[in-house]
Amino acid sequence: MESPKGLSIEGSLVIGKCDPRGMALSTLVPATVSSISSLAKSAISSLKIWSLHGLLLTIEAAGLSYVSHVQATLGLAMDILLSEENVWIDLQQGVGRLINAIVAVLGPELAPGSIFFSRCKSVIAEISSWQETSTLLESVRFTQQLVLFAPQAVSVHSHVQTLLPTLSSRQPTLRHRAVSTIRHLIEKDPIRAAFFLGPVLDRITGRLDG
């Protein structure tokens, strides 16, 4: 990803630290998160998008070391969605990717009714409301992340109800992601998944095996 026009040399160096190979020490995380979060508050939309990518790389590299920064990052994501630049689909997609990375980090802490889960769900609902393929893809991926990393957060029945409409989508990428998520759901809880999928399971069996 090329750095946007207007990004300072300091900003480029900060985001450069987000390479997973360079995030070996957890002591780098606080300063890196602080610097990139400041850049994400810029009025320049392209800089916001690039900064979100930097935070995404930071989360993926830091893992559990990022947990203490989740609350602030969720607040930042919500602020961005409330900004005038929210009409940028790339910005919404960047926020969605950030949320999905957070789900992987929090895992078991995403308990039903928890503030973290509620905020993650609200952000995903907001970006999905635009009905763009890229943001809807992040919404389906959110379900997949919950199945993989936080199965306690949502029931199998709710997951199935969320995924069923996507199986009829005209967009192949959305259908593929939904089928992939159902495959994971069946691996995690085959009896409940098969029960709630019912006759739909017969129609998608071929795709599940593919």
C-alpha cells in the first residue's frame, strides 16, 4: 500500500513499524498505537484509510499485547464512522477489517452483552447498512470471526439466520464467504448446525465439500 500524499516522514516510519517482523517487542505497541491513532484523526481521508491499515497490522502483530488498547481503538472506529468522511467505502471497509482483527484478539472476552461485543456489533451493523459488497463482506467475515474465536458470543441459531440470506446473494465473494463460515460452524457444532440449517444443508453440501 502506497503512502498517501500528505503523510509525514514520521508518520511513514511509525506505520512502517507495523510490519509483523518488526513487532517482536510488546513494548513497541503503546507508542505505535498512539502515533497511528493520532494520524487516523487527520482530516485527510486517504490518511485515515492508511492509518487504519497500520492499526490492522499492529493488531495482527501484537496479538494479546493489543488487548489493553481495544477500547480506545473501538472509540476511534466509531468516531470515524460518525465523521463526514464516512461516505468513503474504503474507509468503512478499513474499519470493518479493524473490528474483525479485534475479534480475533479478544476471543473469549467477547461475552454476550459485553460492552466490547456490543460496540463491535454496532460498528459492523453501521458499515453493512450501506449495502456495498466490500462492507457486506466484512460483515460476513465478522460472523466467521465470531464462530472461530468467540463461539460463546452468539448462538448457532443466530449465526445461521444471519448467514442464510447471504447464500442467495448475487455476489460470488459473499456466497463463498458465507459457505466457508457455515463450514466452520459445522466443524464447531455439527449437530446444532445441521439442525438449524435443515433443508438448506442439502442444497449447499456440494459447495461445502468444494
